[in-house]
Amino acid sequence: MTQRDSPTIRRRQLGSELRRLREVSGLTGPQVAGLMEWDPGKVYRLEGGKQGIKPKELRELLRHFGVDKPEQVDEYVAMARAGKQPGWWSTYGPLPKTYETYIGIETSAIEIRTWEPILINGLLQTPRYAEAMIRGTMPELSDGQVEKQVTLRVARQERLSATRMWVILDQAVLYRQVGDLPTMSEQYESLLQASRRPELSLQVMPSSEGAHPGTRGQFTLLTFEDGQSVYSETPAGEVYPEGKYALACERAFEQLVARALSPNQSRTLISEVASQSQSRWPGAS
């Protein structure tokens, strides 16, 4: 299955159509939720391509929208069934539903812009850094589960190797030791190599900037052929801001780009941090 054939693409296409049909019918999201006896959030998730729908439910929903021609109904049902097919990531074993959702959305993006104040972004992590990070943040996982997580992370990187990316790291991320010294040295070198890729813009936010919009937390802007989504990780779980909240993230990223070091300056800083790492962590193994 190619990136363009992913089930998430099919769900997004169907969701876009369902939103259009709902608006043409004059119904609001809450009204649809009431008619279908759904939680109001389900309408949002369906229209955003973040959740699939069973054919029986879809047929009932289409009746509320006034769509009753068999050929049209069959076309939408086919899209729904395609959207329920396992994604390429299913071969890596059972994953948290929220993680599966994000991978599907990420896979269908044509551009990814992200602000990372805590750790190296997962799409730029080396396998050893990823392993140390996963073991540190999820100590309950077995060795086999950790290995699958690392392998999946590498697979995500390979699938998105040609996707346009803009990553802004907080300077503190470079000083946070994840794993041993060789792991960090390898990660620094990998960042420097990645920063030279034409499809990647890598900037570092210097600590001297003090308080700025990014100090409120991590977020990622994902652009698709048919729209955009915002993703943010919080201690309470993953969220997908919409409306004015998504616009706030867009504006925040613009400010971060303007205040961060240029790509060349960022490369210089990463090189300096890498060269100082031995003296900064004496005896690290």
C-alpha cells in the first residue's frame, strides 16, 4: 500500500464529502449527532478523517442528508470500507488507537511543521536515541515491544523521507542526555546530516529568547492535499485543535520561525554542542 493509498486518505476523502453533504442539507454537527444518537465528537472525527464508519451507519447518515441514489450510496460505502482496511503500520503489532490515528494522519501529510521543546522529533531520532527515549518514558514495555516501537519509528522515517518538513527544536533539547554519550554523539551527527537535506528546514530556538509562544507546549502542523490538521501531545493525551485554536498554533509557528536561529546558525550551534558533549558529560558511558 503506497502513501497515497493509505486508509487515512480514504477516510479523509469520505469525511470531506460527508461534511459537504451535511452543509448542503443545512444540518449542524450537533443536529447530526442527535439524529444518529452519537456523541457530538464523532461527527467531528468522521469529517476530519480520524474515525471510520460502518456501512450500515453510513447508509442511515446518507438518508438524513437526502442521498438515496443506489449508485451514490454504493460509492460512499466503498470509500468507507477502504478506510477501514488495516494501515501499513498494522504489521508492527497492536498499537494504542491514538498512536494509530496519528500515524495514519502523518502518513498522508505533504508537509509537516513541528515545534519540539522537550525531545528530538521522532522523525529525526536515531534508532539508539529512540530506544533510550522509549525505555525512559515507557518503562513498562518489554524488550520485544521496545524493539517493535523502534522499528516502527524507523519505518515512519523511511516513508516520509521525501515529505517536506520544518522542525524547530528548543536549545534545551540538545543538552538533554537521552541514552549514553555515544548515543548522543550519533544523534548530533544525524541531525547535522538531516539539516542538509533539501526537503528539511531545521532551526534551533536559542535559550536567550526567553519566554515565547512555544513555551506553552509542543505542537505539530500537518498539511494535506485537501486541508490541514494540528496535533499536540499533552500529559492528558493527544488533542487535535480546531478553529481559532488551530489558527493560534499556525501563528505561533510563524513567530517561532522568526525568532529561532537560521538553519545555518542552527547547524553551527549543533556542531558546538556536539563538540562540547564530552566535557559536559565526563565519564558518561
